[in-house]
Amino acid sequence: MSVSVRVTLAQIASGTDVDRNLTLLQQGAQRAAADGADLVVFPEYAMYEKKMVDATFAVIAQPVTGPFVAALAATARSLRITLVAGIVETNDHGARPYNTIVVLGPDGVLQTRYRKMHLFDSYGFRESEWIAPATDLSPVVCEVVGRSGERLRVGLMTCYDLRFPELGRELADAGADLVLVCSSWVPGPGKAEQWRVLAQARAIENSYFVGAVSQCPPISIGRSLLSDPAGRVLAELGPEPDLVTIDVDPDLVRQARVRTPALDHRRHTVQPRAQ
């Protein structure tokens, strides 16, 4: 009998008040824990967000050892839940901070972090003007253990990364059962449709779950969703702040790859481009 890990997608509307944003995360984590969640996921830039990235992101940036992550760690520890959220991380080697996702275990320990690889220099935005890209292009996957003892391998992406199937495939090869896409998806004509289709496409082509969590309007679109390995949307939120909790069974990933062994049928490999 297979056992699931319970996952909560928690979309919020972060702003420029870091303390208020922390409260939103703490309240969301409390609701997720009340739903019996093993893992709660918040969006990109959960710590600090505004319509356009600018110099203020460097001003408010903190290290992963700073007070914001320490407060999240205390919340994860008190609720015995794994917590994933986006922060603005200081950069010891340059003025531009990193757009970072942290994963805090139920013991409050930082399990891993993921620095955004692909910065959003599209649709008139220039994220790279203010944010440093990751220098390590290795896929980031960590393990979440549910209350039942089931183990779920979780891969990380951030927003614009969703448009790059190469990273999605590398996460599959690294053993991901569920890929989390922490986002602040910029609104615009057709953008909500692209968001949904891209999340489904990454799930279908790699036969894993995709949990895509976005900030809310007016900065972003909301519409967080969870797709199963066949591309079926199992849960989807509207534009307003909200959360949804759903059980994710990693055995369904293995079953999907037996039915459709496309990963084993590959005849092409994509080599990373030199930086």
C-alpha cells in the first residue's frame, strides 16, 4: 500500500513590509499544519516583493543565517512541518543579491537553498540588473519525509525557470518526484494560460508532479496549481490569497514512468552551455 506526503500550496500577496510578509508566512504555515500538511510551499520573493525589481532588494537582503530565515525556521520547528519560501539573499561577492528559495525541515534546519538560475529579462523586465544569477547550475533536489514515513524527492525551480525544459529534465534525472516552482508570475495577455500549460508540460514530459505557487495580483497572477505526472491538474487556486492541501503519492511517479517510459527512450541529451 502506497503512502502519500501531504503538500500545501500557499499563495500570498507579499509587499514591501518584511515583517508583514513574515506574518503572512507564519499564518499560512499554521493553516497548513492544521490541515495535516507535511510540506508547505510559498512563492518567490515571499520575503519582499514589488511590481518591479529595483535597488531596494539589495537594501533589504539578508543572509540565510539572518533574522527572517531564523523566524521561518522557528515556525517550521514549532509546527513540525517542512517550509519552502522565497527570500532575497545577500551576496558576499557582489552588490546584487540572489533570488533564493530556502527549504527548512521540521527540525528548523536549513536543508537546502536554490538560487534562481534564469533571471527574468523578458517582457520589458530586467531582473538581472538588480539580482545576481546562480553560479552553480546543478539541479537542487532534497528529500521530504512525511508523518507516515513516506519519502518524497523534491526539486526546485523559480518562476522563469519554468520556461526551460532542460532544467526540468535535469531535476527528473536527479530523482525528483515533485518539482516546486516558486513564482511571482508577471501578469499580461496570455500569461495565465502559459503558466498553466508550462506547468503541465514539465509534468508530462518528465512524469513527475509539479506544484507551481505564485504571488497574487496585482503584482502577479495567483492561480497556483498542482499537476500530476500525466498533466492532470489536481488542484488549482484563483487569484486571491488562499491555500490548498493535497496528498502526493511518489509511487504514482514510478507507475507513470512504467506506463510511459519516455525518459528511457531518449536519444538526445542537452549539454549545458558554457557560462
